[in-house]
Amino acid sequence: MQSASIQKLIALFSKFPTIGPKTAARFIYYLIGLKKEEVDEIIGSISYLKKNVKLCSFCFNPFEGESELCKICSNPVRDKSLLCIIEKESDLNSIEKTAKYKGLYFILGGTVPALRKADMDKLRTKELEMRVKNHQEIKEIILAFNSTAGGEATILYLERLLKPFGKKITRLGRGLPVGGELEYADEETLSSALEGRK
Amino acid sequence: MQSASIQKLIALFSKFPTIGPKTAARFIYYLIGLKKEEVDEIIGSISYLKKNVKLCSFCFNPFEGESELCKICSNPVRDKSLLCIIEKESDLNSIEKTAKYKGLYFILGGTVPALRKADMDKLRTKELEMRVKNHQEIKEIILAFNSTAGGEATILYLERLLKPFGKKITRLGRGLPVGGELEYADEETLSSALEGRK
Amino acid sequence: MQSASIQKLIALFSKFPTIGPKTAARFIYYLIGLKKEEVDEIIGSISYLKKNVKLCSFCFNPFEGESELCKICSNPVRDKSLLCIIEKESDLNSIEKTAKYKGLYFILGGTVPALRKADMDKLRTKELEMRVKNHQEIKEIILAFNSTAGGEATILYLERLLKPFGKKITRLGRGLPVGGELEYADEETLSSALEGRK
Amino acid sequence: MQSASIQKLIALFSKFPTIGPKTAARFIYYLIGLKKEEVDEIIGSISYLKKNVKLCSFCFNPFEGESELCKICSNPVRDKSLLCIIEKESDLNSIEKTAKYKGLYFILGGTVPALRKADMDKLRTKELEMRVKNHQEIKEIILAFNSTAGGEATILYLERLLKPFGKKITRLGRGLPVGGELEYADEETLSSALEGRK
């Protein structure tokens, strides 16, 4: 019923994160409804992004610029004794928004999935070891991962991996989140909230 | 924190249907992570779509081809005495999937929003009147709109607009949907289900 | 941690429809917090209900009164040629609220569960057959069940059971419910809505 | 349509926590369907509860027994230097389930609602002040309230109220809950998780 070119583009959009075929179809109708200049602007922006945005040679955060290092890594004010390991780019943005962290980052590129060797190889663990080895100024490594099964597995894995370097290794504090209620909190969260009282 | 080109593309993707800034950011990281060839394929497909897909001169459904009419409108087997008016392209696909309708379509391009003249002008009501006027073979006009406030308002509006043409005008039957329960059905739905019993 | 009498009452309340142990516990704390007179009123009302409410000898709807028949079954204005079979009491209330149905009811007491003989025996199928046999004035039997798997199975079962009586047997009409959208309607619902257009 | 005694009981059940008229009606039909002995058991249990369960004279937790104090308050092993103030009974149960807290409790009976004097009077603030005054063994008061607006207001209120007694006053630690993700954590939760890292 739908032409081949529409179906192909639905397939391509369906690979975008969180997008299924129905939303992909709505993207197509949206694009068809746009003026030519508007579509050209989207295409041009994607091209420009792909040409000009590169990954920071220290933390792997994408950025645009001449230098090797992103704005955070090249900022002389940031505290180079703190290294915060995170799963993905958006986690860096989440932490930056708190304005409470002044150290550096390292984007691991994923989490440790249970028992899958192939996926493990995609993580930047080699690069992480090199960073820690070559930067003696690092005093504390913060493993800032989700409190999910995948995040926990990654924390355990990295603790073992980084132990030989003799740095202080910490993880995010657990407790009641904003809006959290005792009645619906699981026992582990509530235990942590009690232990971490202040 | 994010470079200008990333922020611009986030803004462009945020205009896509159902997409907010967070998902738009994930699109960017997804694109940055793709190989150059993969991004080129997406860009190429969007370009091709915009160049080669046009709107059917009868029903306004987008299609790819040399002819003026889409596959449905140019299909000699379809019943030209039935015209189904719908809000948008995906509604056409939904009805085609039932394989129960063999007539033609007309995509109105939206619904009647309460009291907003400017939006009303975007609807293809002029074109609709011309279709009905110039195609005496049309015997029944089906107003296949959502059972929402917007859909209902559009049905009322079109009934008045099309009345002078003296065609039979129908709307979709109401009743319990698949999976529907009496206990949670509103009174109007249940009334319709009772009246429409068979 | 909780005393035996509290735990027992939590267990009893947990058997109430839709109630789990957490809400049952909240019931207990609610009752403990009430004045003695308020608790006595609840207890008294339950006792009174159990003593004075009986099931209608025709339709099995619970009611309070001297007669054998409930208000609906003893109402001379109701149309005795229509019999609406329903799963449970609340379905009767839902249909009465529409004010569109003027016939009689019969509460089956459940639906046909797939392949479980023991549960089948709890349905009032014997009583239903007797009602249809002894009331020649019944012209149409409406099987007003949910559009769920259980409801559908019950409709098929009752159609076979009641066929020998030679009455007109109908079911609720299907279609888009109020608020329903074409895009999210399943194919069967949309097919029914198209077929039932008017 | 429904008899007066049914409607009265629906009204009484509708006052139970979390229960609306629809579920209340289902309770009625459930009770009508029970055997007489089963209903008598429910009534008997409610009567017994009301007669035999009393509130602990120290913490206000309901319990059954001869003594003045509940099992927790009369347990010689519990740490009497710790007093945990909570909103309601179920919060006590939640904390006990963690098996991490060995001190005593005090059930305040609610939270501080914004600006409503009448509701404030229902809180056991007078009793709380007496407990703290008369029990010099208390060293730390833990304000274990939800991280909601109501909980926060109560914490601020109690901090001011209890300040004159010169005890250490703490609150639950904030952070990522089990299952929490950085991407969906609010800035305050994430800030707390970073500060509380260990």
C-alpha cells in the first residue's frame, strides 16, 4: 500500500531510539508536509553534525570545535582529581545540570550486560584503564551508574577492573528520591535512606 | 554545554510528532554513533522522499509514481460510489488494514478545531466540495473520524457542508471495542452498543 | 510484628475484590481510628444487608423487600419480550444507567472460563434455560457480555445452549467507543465500526 | 435502583481509604455472595479488633495485649536512645521490614498540611514534646517522612518544634532509589546522590 521509498524510510526511522513503525510513519507524513526548505534545513543540520561533531579525546563526549578536548575537559577550572564514569552522553548532561559536580567525566559507552562477551567489547574499558593509568592526578573515581541490574553489574565489574590502580572508588548514594514515599520504597532503598540519614 | 549545531538539531527533531527535547537528544547521540554511510543513507532517503513522493490529485495520500493518482484511486476494482473522508494519512492505512472497505478516500488534512478560523482554512474543504460536485458516481459519503470532541465537531461541520449535494452521509458505528467491558464503558458507548445489537 | 487479630482481619479483607494486603492493612488502621459508634454502624449495616437483602427469584439481582421479585422484574411497564443476559450485578447497573433498555435481565453469575468444568457449574445456566422455557413471552435474548476473551466464549456457549428455544439471539454492537481513535483501534473494532455505519 | 440498605453500605465503604463507589458496590456483591458464616467471621473479627486492639501508650502503634506498651516499645533490646518519628502505622511496618533500625518509634498521626490549623491539631505534637521531654535517654530524633511536599513541611515544622530540646535531629538520606536511572532523576535527587557517594 505504501510506496517502497516510504517503507524504507519507515524502516530507517524505526531504528531511532524509542521509535516504532507507527511513529516512524508519522515522521514521514510530517516530512512530506514540510516545505522543501524546511526539509533541506534538517538534512543540512544532520550533514553538518556528522561532519563537524567529534568525540572528545579524553571523555568521549561529542562536541564541535578545533581542539581535541571538549569544553569540560579543556576547562582549567574543573577539578582533575575527580573522574566520574558514566554510561552515556545524557547521563553527563543530567549530572552537569545539578551544577554540583566540578570534576571530569568518562563515557563508558554502555553497561555490562549479563554474560555477553561481544557487548562487553564495545565498552571503552581499555581506554578507561589508560586514562586512570596516565593521569596520576586522579584521586577519586565515581561510578555514577543507574541503580538497575545493568548499572549494578557494571559497578561491580569496574570496581574489580580499577582496583589495581589504588584509587578511591565511590558510587552514588542511595536513598529516597524527591517525591518518594516510605510506603512504596523497597527495603534496600529504605535501608540506605536510614543509614544515610543526616 | 552542548554545541550550537547539536542544539539546533535538537530543536528541529523536537518539532517531529511526539518528540520532546530528551528524545531529540537521544536521536543526536544515535546519529553521532552511526557510520558515515548509515547517516548518508538516512539523508539520501529523506531527499528521495521529498523529491519523488507526491500527493494523489484525488485523495491527497502521498505516493511515489508517474501517474496523477495513487494506487487506490487508480485501481479500477475499487468502488467509486463510496467516498470515505478521513482526518489524516494514518487513518487511511488503519482502514485499509481491515480489508473491509473497497471504496475511495479523501484526506481532509485535519479536524475542525473549536472556533479557530485560521486552522479551518488548512482543511481541504474546497477540494472536498469539488470532488463531491464533480463525481456524480459517489452515492455515499462516510465521515470516518475519531469519536473525540474534534472528530465529532468535524462530522457535524461536514454534514452541514455536504448536505446540499444530496448524497447519503454516514458515520462510523459506535459500540464496545474489542476488549471493552460494560463496567467501564460510558453511557453513550453502551447505549450505542445496545441500539446496534445484532 | 502485627498482632494475630490484625493479621486475621488483613487476610479477610485481602479476599475482598481488588484488595491486596497493603490496602487491607490501611482498612485496619482506618477502623482502629474510627469511633466505636462508627464501627458499630458498619457492622450493623453488614448484618442488616446479610439478613434483609435477598436475590430476585427471576433475575438474581440482590434487593431488599417482601416480594419475590426485584423492582425491575415486578415493574409492569418493563418490556417482558426482551431478556438481557449479563455476567454480574454491576453490569445491570451500567445498562440501567443508559436508560435505553426497558426489558428484563438475568444475571448469569460469571463467564465461561476456558475449559474449567468446576467453574462452569457455578454459572446459572440451568436457571437460564428454565426462564427461557417457562416464559414464552420472551422474543429476544440479548447476550450483553464484555468484548473480552471470557465474554466472547460465554456468548458462543450461550448461543449454542439457547438455540433449541428458537428465540432471536443478539449481542452488543461493536464499534468505536466514545473517545476512540481510528489510529489506535484494532482491525476488528474498526471493521465493525465500518459495517455498522449509519 | 439499589435498595436503601445497599446504598448506605456503599456510602460507608466509600469512606474506606482508596475506595470509591464502584469498588464499594463490588464489596456489597461480594458480601451478598458469601455464606452467612463467612460474613459472621468478618463481623466478628472487626468487633474483636475494635474491642481488643489498643494504641501503645508510648508510640501509638495499635497492638493487642494486656500491657500498656506494644512489643517494640516493651522490648528491652531496642535502642532507647533513638526515636524515629513517622507519619502513620504503615511507615513503621515499612521500616521494621528493613531490619536495620533498632530504636523506638513515635507515630505522629499525619503530616503538616499547608496552612490548615484544624488539621494541625490532629497531629500528636503535644504528646511528641512530652516524650522527648520525659525521656532524657533519647539522643537522636529521626524525622522519617516522605520526600513529598507534605513530608518536607512536616520535617521543617518538627525541626523547629524540637530544637529547644537540644537533641540531634536527622532526616532520611536522599539519593537514587533501587531501580532509579540518572536520566530520569530530578536534579535534587541526583545532587544528593552525588554528595552522598561512598
